[in-house]
Amino acid sequence: MIKLYGVQCSLYTGKVRSYFRKNAIPFAERTQSHPHYRNAVLPAVKNRRIPVVEFDDGAMVQDSTAILDVCETRFPHVAKPTGALRVVELFLEAYAERSLLKAAMHYRWNFPEENRAFIVGEFGRIIAFANGPTAWPQAGEAIAGRMSAYLPPLGITAHSIPAIEASYLKLLALLNAHFVLYPYILGDAPSRADYGLMGPLYAHLGRDPYPVRIMQQKAPLVFRWVERMNAPEGETPEYPDRAPAFFDAANAPPTFRAILKQAVAEYAGEVEATAQAFARWAAAHADKPSGALVSDKGDDQPSFGPIAYPLENATVQPYSSAHTLWAIQHALDAYAAASAAEKAQARALFAEAGGENLLDLKLARRLTRIDNKLAIA
Ligand SMILES: N[C@@H](CCC(=O)N[C@@H](CS)C(=O)NCC(=O)O)C(=O)O
């Protein structure tokens, strides 16, 4: 049976767990404290991040996006959208994994009175469950310190927090309106847009004490979507007797178009600034051969240095994430592979969302992952 190494409070694990459940793919979930993780998985993947999936033939992959890529070839029966909607699902997956990380991290770490004991306990139970409740707080504190240190490099500051909150609350309202009509982002079947969004919207924003209350009170249909995305049923009571199909890109409903527009508004500036940082990096590293890791130090998700981009009425100043360009490359590849008619549909959708330029983005070099680390293709 497939093994998923991860935990409930892990953003990226939530994405993969939901994919397996929704598509009736049997799996067993384990934490990193399992002896097989330490003895066999970590030495093989050479990357301490979760999730890691060990497939039944022994192949192991770290990175939720890379795992879904592999799953698409291993489980061809799982329906996936085509044409313009394929471009959209991969764009929204990239948006969820990077841009929504700000809201996920802010709402987890900046409300310690409500969240801190819960999340420290969660971390403690991951690494020291067998040692019993008295051991958990101390074990959890060590991880909590490391995770909360990610906030400044993500650009989460007193200046940007009002913008991060405003943008997140807009998304919640738009999703809530969409789920009145459809069970999933692209209609009546889940896609990588949903799996991607499940990372931040379940593990942090739909589960930590402070933000889950916001979701329940302001966007109850989003809370229901989170439940639905973690359940194996194909059909749910609110939308009975509906065929599990995606809507047609040409007739994409206004509620969906509004979600795409919000994602573009939040994320396009970061993508463009990161692509520019990559171009500067590539010019300075023109001798990097194909197959070389991006990071000389062997970092799996390196940065091309600081960037700045607008969000609402603020400027966010994070360290750029090279990894997000690899994720965006998925959407660009889908666009390049589309027919002329599908390209026109994708352009129409992104143009209406204010993001037509994204489809013309040229990355300085092609990116790939080698040994679970970002590399030059
Ligand atoms: N792009 C990776 C990100 C994985 C990731 O950052 N996972 C977190 C937990 S949600 C982690 O393992 N962090 C450990 C660390 O940063 O040291 C993926 O999609 O799997």
C-alpha cells in the first residue's frame, strides 16, 4: 500500500491526502517518527520536508506538486481538465502553494493566545507521540521556533498584514459564493485547483483554532468544501445527482471568474518579480549546466534574493521563491501544449482576470527537480 509521510497540520500534506481520498486511492499515513522514515525514506529522498509518498513499488517523492505529477501518470483513470481549464488548475495550484502561504502562516503564528498551545502540541505529537503528553510541549517548541521564523522572509510584517488579511477575506467570500452553485472550483469534479487550495485552507486556515473560526463564521460553505475534500464520497448532499464533470471553459461561471481574478490580483505581482529575479540570477550564473542544482549549497527550495510586489494598498517584501516558478512552469507548459482554440479560451479567461501577461511569461532557464531539489533542466 502507498505510504504518505505527513501530518494533519502540514499544509502540503493536506493537498496530497485529499487527492488520494477523493480518488479512492488506498494509502496509509505515517509520521516522520516512524522507524522506516528514518531508516529508509529520509536517506533515499534526502529532503526533510513533508509530504513524502512511497509508492507500492518503492519509488519515493518529496514535494506535493511533484507527487501529483507522478500520480497523474500512475493513476490515469483520475479525470483531469484539458485545454484552458488545465492551465487554470495548475495556475491556481501554484497560487495556493505560494501566495496563500502568507495568510496560512500569519493566521497560525500571529494569534498565539488561541493557537500556540494547540500547534506546539501538534508538533510535539508528531515527533514524540510515544513519549507521552508531558514530553510534547518541549518537543513541539523546537519545531515551532523554526517554523515561525519563516514569517519575515515571507514578507509578513506589520505593514503587510492588513493587506494579507484583506486579500484572504476577499478570497473566502468569493469561494463561499461559488460553492453555492458548485461543489468544486472547476465544477462538479475536483481538480488540482482544489487539491492545491486544500493545503492552506485545511491544514492551517481550516484547522488552527483562530482561523477556523473565521472560516466557519464568514464562509461556512468553504468550511463544508474542506470537509468534502477530505471525504471519499464522490457525491455530497448539497449537490445530489450531478455527473462528476468540469464545466466548459467557454461557459465558466462568473463566481469562478471572480476567484481567478482574485488569485491573479494577489499572485501575479509576485510571479513577475520572481521571474525578474531569476533572470538576474541566470545572467550571473550563465555557466550553470543543465542538471545542476540551482543552489550550490544543495537547498531544495532556494531563493533568488529579495523582491517587492504590491498587494492591496501595501508592498510585500519577501525573499523570492525559485520553487514557485517551477510550479508556474506547469501552467505555462499546459498553455504551450494547448490547441489554438484552447489558447484563445485561456487568454480570454486570464485577460478578464487581469493576468494575460502571465501566459506570455518567459522563464530565464527551464527548471526541474533532481533528487527532490530544484535544478536547471
Ligand atoms: N514544496 C514543498 C513544500 C513542503 C514543505 O515545506 N513542507 C513543510 C511542512 S508543511 C516542511 O516539511 N517544512 C520543514 C522545514 O521547512 O524544515 C511541497 O509541496 O511538498
